[in-house]
Amino acid sequence: MRKIYHLAVEATLDVIGGKWKPIILCHLGGGTRRNGELLRLIPEISQRVLTQQLRELEADEIVQRRIYQEVPPRVEYCLTDHGKSLRDILLAMSDWGEQRVIQAQANGTDVKILDHSQRGFDSMRLQ
């Protein structure tokens, strides 16, 4: 079936839209992660939702899943080169969010960012 987007931004949001995908991508930007690591890094996400989001990102060739034939089986997730190409978009989203929080704080809103680090973005550069 043919897919039609009215705006190009829709094609981007079709892949990385939603609450969890950008967060997952930022954590994977820091390197290969196992399922349990992602659950610890994103405590508000359920196992079911994490699995669903990772499968969708894998289907869109943003994330690669590696299965190691061990007992118990080990599964790791990492960004593909296509996934790493989202670096500038995710950095812009992060910078915008930082400025939004600063403005909200200036307006008296009790809000804070726990991790201001952008270290994961550095390893997202295409090799």
C-alpha cells in the first residue's frame, strides 16, 4: 500500500515520533545496550512498551538487534548508521528542551532536568 505524507516532517515523526523512541535513541547513542540496561535507564517505561518500540525501530532500520547464542540468550541493541544519522535532530530536540526548561524555571515553574549530559550524541557520529 502506498504511503502519502503531506509534509516531510511526517515521515520523520512516523519513525521517531512518540514519547519513548527519542529517549531510547538517546540512550542507544551512548553505545550498545541490553534490554535490562534500557529498563534501568528509562524506569517509567514498561517491558511491553520497550519491546514494542525497539521492534518498530528495528523494522525501520534505525536499531539493530544482535542475538548471541548463549545460555541464557543475550540480546543487545545498537544504532545502525541510519539511526546515527538522527544525531542532529535529537541534539536539536535536546537543546530546545533545555531552553524550554530554563524559560519555565524563569517563569516560576518547578521543573528540572536530571541529566544535562549530551555524551551519548558524540558516539552517534557516523564512522
